[in-house]
Amino acid sequence: MTRFVHPLAMRRLNVGELLDSLDGAVIPGGCDDCDAEQRVERIRHLGRVTKITVMHDDDCPALARKTGRW
Ligand SMILES: [Zn+2]
């Protein structure tokens, strides 16, 4: 059996390297009321800022509550 080890798993990452490795990641979840996904984005021109945006389904009741669209 051949086992693949990702190069990033070969050593400990500092927080910045870890967040850099997650740049562009789409992670399922983030809302209990819909099939949301979370999008991770590093904002390099702002230094150490990482933005995680929760993308809700258009008909999500939690999103409607938050935006007052009832
Ligand atoms: Zn939602």
C-alpha cells in the first residue's frame, strides 16, 4: 500500500501558514437551518486578516431572520 503524506503535514505550521493553506477553501456547514458553506479568504493587503463568509441557501430561514426578509 502506498501512503500519500501532504507536504504541509510534514511539519508544524504557524498560524499564518495554516491560514494561508486554507485560503480559497470551501467548507460545508456554518448554518443549522440550511446547507450553507463557509468560504475562507485571506485578505493579504490588510495584513493578518482572514475572512470566513457563510453562504446560506437563498431560502434559508436563519438568513431571512438576520436580514429582516420575513
Ligand atoms: Zn442558512
